[in-house]
Amino acid sequence: MGFPVRGFFLLGAILAAFAGANAAELKEARVTQIIRDVKLLPNAAPARPAVVNDPVRDGTAVRTGIESRTELIFSDATLARLGANTIFSFTEGTRNLELTDGAMLLRVPKNAGGAKINTAAVTAAITGTTAMLEFHKNSYVKFIVLEGTGRIFLPSHLGESVLVHAGQMLIAKPDAKNLPNPVDVDIRQIRKTSRLIRGFGKMGSENLIAQTEAAQDEERAEGELYETNLAIYGGGTSIILNDQEHIQETQIAAEQNPSPPPVVPPVVPSEFGPPATITSPNPYPLGSDTQINTDPTIVSNGTTNYGKIYRDTPTDGTRSRWFFGATKTFDSASGFDTPNRAVFDLNNIAVFKFQNLQLISDPSISTANGGTTRLGLVGVDGITSGPPGGNLTFAGLDSVLLATQNGSIVLGSGISFQNIQNLFFYARGDNVALNLGSPISGSTNLLLNSEGTVQVNGNVTVDNFNAFSNGDFQLGSGIVTARDVTINSIGGNVAFDFSKFANLAGGGGTITLNANGSLTIIPNGSAPTTRTSITANAGTIDFNSSSLFHFNFSNSDFVSLSAGAGGFQAPNVEFIGPNLTLRSDGDINLFETELPSVKGQPVFSGLIDAHGSIFATGDIQTAVLTADGNISAG
């Protein structure tokens, strides 16, 4: 790609040509994305944190902090992205932008006219172009054109300008009296590494930038692309000079004009990509002295660690591979890897990963600077609880995930969870346990997933209770009050005690039970159940009652119980109510069934069907009664 000839023209005429006589004036921009620390600086008011959709008008500057970025979009679709430590403003009624300090990307659509970016050293003019500009006092000025063309001017030297084509970069001293020729630069590498591109959405000029990359590939293959000695890396548009001429110039300038040592900000990793494990302290105590920022950072005892943001499956890949490094069958079976989950949305979630995690009290939460309201805490080897304890609310969040990579979750009664809209426990690993002794209240959705066993020993009051395990759902001491109860064991047994799952005060709600092995039901109570429906499926269904129990579901819409080859065993249970369905691939053994009656006559409904035999001590009342074997009643 050849160098353009430097032009000596009337500056005002050139800038007018780029601005476009009929171009719409820039009147207002809106903040469309915020990463970490972004502030608005109105002329007549104190600085304040920016929020998405904030208007930015003449007289208001935008300032980004360390490792912070933001995006602005004007009414004509002109797009500006600001890198870290940048101060930016514009003049209303013109198309003039002011870059006081820092780095920015500007994309001006083809039909939007032109724009000028003014710095203290140079002025850049572009029209229908995507370009980057970086300016710092006492440092080199860098101007890169990703697609289209742009012109750089020296405002203090009339007529001194250089045209920069797509795929080229111009570097100049801030006090330059002449502008150098631009050099070819690897646009593909910039697109892959620049934080003015990575982590943002579409600009609208991606296809045009791809054309620049393709043209560079062709010229490189033909040996026509000048391979510059400038290496571009991923921190904004930071540049490392490798050719000796620039190195010598920089060294001489530094000797003649020594500057104070620079303040080096801490290296902050990208918020994207799989999370690294925080190995110290181990276990990591999460409590009242912990500050969690979902942008995402976590601070405890003066030490800052960093998390990651999982966006979605198309962007970041399979969820379990991102969270845990590999995918297991259980991740798919449980729905953890479902791209768009209906009950608990795991997209756009801030995730922190620890070797072991200990919950000791309620942390402080901040969702400022564009932070998400969903939080995931992963303990590689396990999650436990400890003193001092108390109520955990995770205030400001609507969803909290507590997961292990290969370990149990064992939480005691010293802590409790309150008013967390969506609360998800995910115990992962062979032979692990999810043992929940902590009370839970005020949640809409509670999900208890375990690759091993599940046991509830703390009282639970939620809208929806959902347990999914590969191992057993075990009897526990906790009382569960929930509108809808769903328990699934895809590789084990379920033990269900009706005394631990209270009827709702106003009635209603559903119970759904599924077990790959056996389902043991412990009936309880003399009053009729108020559940709208009860459904169960298992290899064997066993009602465990040593004496006669009257299972009264006369207020329910239906009860449906289906057993596999192990059969249906309820010899001491009388089933009282309409629409009873009993199915079994083996035998059915019960005391009797009783339907509602009108004037002493039963109103027939329901079905009882066995591939084996049916045995009843008393009467059998049903609309349909079939068996491949014998039927014995009374």
C-alpha cells in the first residue's frame, strides 16, 4: 500500500469538505454502554456517574477511569467509543469533537457527513469512516483508519496535512512542525486485540473493515504490503515502537525533556473469558467485609480480585465448559447448559470462582458502572457456611447462583437466605451432596440441583420449589411451603414426606414427583389435601404407612400415579377423591378407592390399570379397571 503525497491546501476549505455542507449538526449523544468507571462532567454541576441512556449535550464532558470504557451514539448514528483515562466532549450545532486526553474510536456513517476530532496537537477529519485516535500530553499522537479515509492536520501550521487511507496509521510528536508519512498496520490484529472493539456490540462498519483486512491479505501475499516495525497490542491503541529510528528519537527526547515517572495503573484483566480460580484465602470467607461489584470485582480485607461476565452461549460457548472447564452429562440433563433458560436466566451473569467458598454473613453488593444484577459464586471443591452468620440478602441482585465444580454444598442453620428473587444451588461432581440446613424465605424460584443427593433441613418458604438430582432426594427435617413443588431424581430414589410439604393457606398448587428408582411416599394428616394436582412417576411407588391412612384428595382436580415394573404398593391406604389414575407395569396393591357420590351413588371417574394383578382389601371404585393378571377386591 503506497504512501499519499502530503497536501498543502487551505485548511478551512479542506475541513469544510470533510464536514459536509448538508450534514446534520451534532446536537446530542446518548450513553449506550458503560464499563466500570464512567462519569459525566457538566459545566455548572458536580461530576456524577453515567448511566446507560444518559443524554450528553454541549457543555458536558465524558470522563473514563482506569480500565474503563464507554460508548456514545449520536442521533445520526455516529458512534464514539472512549478508552480508559479519556476526556471527551463536543460542540453543539457543529460536527466538532474534542479529545482532551485519551483514546477513542469514531465511526461516522457514509450518509452522515463528516466530523472533526480536535486535540491540542492535531486535528483529524473523517467522513464515512471508522478511525481511532489517541492523544496524551508529551506523548506520540496516533491515528489509525480502519475503513474509509481520514486527514490529519497541524492546526498551528497552515496547509500541513496528510491523507491516511484504510489500513494505515500515522504517528506524530505532539509538537511536530511537519507530519510524517503514514505506515501500513495490521487491521485484523487491531480488531482482535483493541479494547475499543472487543467487549462492545456491532459498530455497523464491520463489513467495510473486513474489506480492508481482505485487501491487506492480498497485498501481503503479493509482497506489496510494507511490514511496519510497529507492534500493536491490546490495551486500547497502545503502541510499542520496535524500529531503531523511533527508539532513538524517543530516547533523545526523553534525555532532553525528562518527565516525572509515570503512574502505572494496576493491570486489570478483561471482564470476558472463563473465570480464573481465586486460590487464596482458602476457603474464601464471604461476609460483611466483602464488597462485590458485578462489573466484576470482589474486595475483601483490602485485596481485590477479579471475576468474569458470561454473556450467552453464542458469544462465550457452552456454559458448563466456560464455568467448569468441561461438560458433564449432568450439565445437559439438568438444563444448566440450556442457552436460554426459562426459570433461571444464566446469561449476562457476573461470576467469581474460588478454590473453596465459605458463606459467613451478608456481603455488600454494587451494580454500578453497568454491572449486572445476576451473580454466580463457584467453589471448585465445595461451599460451606460459618460464623458469625445472619441473613444473606445480596441486596440489589435478582438472581444468585451458588455452584461447585467438583464438591458438595453443605450449609448450616447459622445463615439464612431472604428475599432473593431467584436462588440456584448447583452441586456438581460424583457422589456429592447438597445439604441445605439454612432457612430460605421470600424467593420466587428456588432451584436445588445436585449430581449427588439433595436434603433439605432448613425451613423454606418460596413460590416455586424445584429439586433435580442424579442421586437420591432424601428425607429432611425442613418444612417446605411452596405453591409448586417439583422433585426429580434421574438416577436415584425420592423419599417424600407429606408432613414436610405444607398445604398452602389458600389452597392450590401442584406436586410433581419423578424417580428413576423408587418413590417412597409418607402420607400425613387427617384433613384433605388442598393441592390442585398431584403427579408421580417412578420405577416403584411405595406408600409407607403402618396403619390405615385415608388419603383424601376430594378437593383436587386429579391425582395421577404411575409405577414401573416394581409396582404400586399401598396396602394400608384408602384413596378418597375423583379423577384418580393408577398405572403400573407390575402389580397394584391398595386398601380401597372411594369416589364422590350423589344420593349415595358414586360419580364414576378415573382409571386403574396394571400389567400385573390388582389387589384390594376393600372396594374399588373407578370408571375404568383393567389388568393383565388377576383382579381381587373385597
